[in-house]
Amino acid sequence: MRIPSNELLAKSTTPETGRVTAPTRPLPKPLKKPSTPSFLAPSKGFVTTPVTP
């Protein structure tokens, strides 16, 4: 006769850890909007560097 696995584990008396309240410090906000990329910049955001000899 087997004992179900949920009966083998004893119940913990300590409360489950977890963040209940919001963080005390607000998230940092950017100072200004990012500048628009130049028309030469690729639309996907890849960094392209010219090949120098």
C-alpha cells in the first residue's frame, strides 16, 4: 500500500515568501525621449560599422 506523495510532505508553518507590496523606490524614468535615428540607420536596430582597411 502506497502513501500519496502529498501526505508525505509536512505543512510548513512559515508563510510563503513573496513580494506583497510594491517596491519602495520608484522605477527610474528617462530624462528625455531618445532621439530619432538618422535615415541611414537600419530599421531593425542593427549596429553597422564601416570596414576600415
